[in-house]
Amino acid sequence: MHDVIIVGGGPAGLNAALILGRCRRRVLLVDQGTPRNAAARLTWGVFTRDGTPPDELRALARADLARYDTVELCDGEAIGAEAVADGFAITLADGRRESARRLILATGLHQDLPAIHGFARYWGAGVHSCPYCDGYERRDSPIAAYAHGPVAKGFALELTAWSRDVTLCTDGHPTELSDDDRARLARNGVRLVEAPIARLDGDAEGPTHLAFADGTALPCRAVFLMPTGCLPSTLITQLGCTLNEAGVVPTREYEKTNVPGLYVAGDASRRVQFAVVAAAEGAMAAFAVNTELLREDTR
């Protein structure tokens, strides 16, 4: 039996494995190899690694783990998880079953894109979900905020930190904007287009304009998608984790969940979805796990 199984080989899982390896814990890290940021060309906002390609960042982290002989890497998919008498057991796609005293799920989230022609083509290369991650590279360019409902106004205004050429596009959805909201947008130079979007056009470099169903067009070098509910891993629901309305786990201190011995770290547990934050959450979960195991072992 392992001390800890970690499912997910992104920043949260890799950093959790690093900390636990340094604690000499027997760790199994299971990585399916399909990170949410696979389409991103570069990873921004990571201390000493600003602008590193995501696959290179993961390779560097895996190389760090190689010096810890108690950490085992498994390239595979965990398709099942359950609580057992002495911890947790997971089932891999190849039929293998592994068990551990503690379980950390660092499985991230699945991002669904609006079904608009061109959005999938430019995902990660002009269509983004996080202005903190990609806004700087689109600074002072025409930016579209794809948003509707109660978050639309705030999201569009947030983008003015990176460009003063921002258009809020609601794609025909109800805006829920009051007269005061509309006046505030106008006061801050944010245009409002409520027509349905027909497609996003562009060239090899990225998006160039949005085309609307009414025949109009809007110059656009980037589209930022409003925060939306994302799908968590089925492992999280199998184990009975509580989810909030956004589809993420409202973890307690040190990434603890409502299930004893189960931790969720990274994008699946927070609204601030930065790579560096995910890594920090992995470290906090590892600290808590090692502390729990020490108490058990020295009772």
C-alpha cells in the first residue's frame, strides 16, 4: 500500500508529489497526460518560469521528482475511486488497482467552449479564459469579453486593465444589465454588442474579427470567456465530495474535503485558477497529509 496516491500530473499534483517525496512518503502519481492548458503556447505568471511552454514546465517538474526514490510515476487514467477500510483504492483504465492511506485529487477541470465557429480553432491562441494568464500578451488590442448574465459587467470592466478597446458581447443572451450598468460601461469606454455571434474569423496569427448574425463585424484580436461552471472529474463525485454551484470543491483548510482523508488541490478546488496557485495548493495538501500520517504513525 502507498502512503499517498495523487491523481493528476499538473502543477498541483506534481508539487504535492515533490513535497511528499521530500517527506520520504511512498507516493504514486497517476497522470492521464491531458492537461486543461494543453492548447496554451506558454505558461505565464509562474515565479522564475514566466513564459515557459506548459509541456516543458511539466517535464521539468517530472525531472525534479526523479531524485526521490519513493515517488512512482504512472502514465495512465484513473477511472474509479472508492473509500476502503484503511484508506482509498483507485482503478486504472488498464484494470490495475492501487490503494493508499490518503488520496489527493489534482484532476483539474474540463473547459467547455461556446459552440461558435472559430472558438475551438483559436482556443489558447486568441480565445482565453483568464486575463491574468493571457491579458498582457493582448494588451492595447481590440478585446471582446464573451459574457452574459450577472457577471458580464464586472468581467468586461476587468479587461480594461489590459486594453481600453473592450467590447462586451452577450451573443444574444439576456444581459441583465440595468441602466446604471450600461452607463458605467459606457463611462469606461466599454462598448456593448448584444447580437448573436455567427463566427470568429482570423488568420494564422490569431483572431482578427467577430462576425455577428446581423451582418456586422467587430475587429478583435482576442476573446476572453466569462468564468463558467466547469466539469470536475467523475472521481470527485464518486467519492461523495461536496460541490458548489460553479462545479468546484469548496475545500477547507489545507485542501481538506468533506470526505476524511481526501484532498482536492488545484483548479478543481478554487476559482483563482493560476498554475502557481495550483502548485501552492498541492504543497498545502501534501503538508497536511504528511502531518496526518505522522500523527497516525507516532500514536
